[in-house]
Amino acid sequence: MSAFDNVDGLDRLNIWQGVAARGVQGDVMTLAVIELDPGAVVPEHQHVNEQLGVLAAGSMRFRIGQEERVVQPGDTWVIHANVPHEVEAGPEGAVAIEVFSPRRDEWAGLDRLQGDAPRWP
């Protein structure tokens, strides 16, 4: 197994309707490229994973706990473990880069998306 890969070669995992993730699994963390279709909604949820991210493209309305804002490319966020959060992608969709710790082992059971054009430049 190589230490190197390319985002376009990673499986696109169906997280929610209109939301896909391409994950790189380390021993204790997951790096993910999250692709959101225009207007896609990530419903309120929480998990044991701490989550750090940066928006690479597009825009998102993001609520973390009681704080809400529209994030633009270059904006970052921190979601501590077990804090409720939700997202709605802007009209052009969005691409976010996120890190989760501990790693997202449950993603191994998600459906792989076929035939969709990659968003990675």
C-alpha cells in the first residue's frame, strides 16, 4: 500500500443526499474532501469526533452549537466532540477540507457513488 494517492482516485462516499466525502484514513484521524451540491443540507447532528475544516470553494451557511454564519473560501471552523452542527450549501455548492479525530471508521459501510463527475480541480 502506497503512502500516496490522488483525490480523484478516492471513493466518493454518500454521506447525505447531495453530500459526498472522499476520505484519507490515518491511524488516528481522517482527512476528508467534502463535496456539497448547490443547496444541499447536512441536517443537525453530532458525533464523538472533533472536526476541523476550511472551505476550499463555494459557500455554506454553517451552525455550530448556537453560533451561525455564512462561510466563504478560506474560512475555517472547529467543532468540538459532541457539539450539534448543521450546514446548508450555497447556490454554487461547496467543497470543504476537513479533519476528524478519532477517524471516521463508520464511513467504511457507506455507499460508493458511481458515475458522478469529480469536483476536484
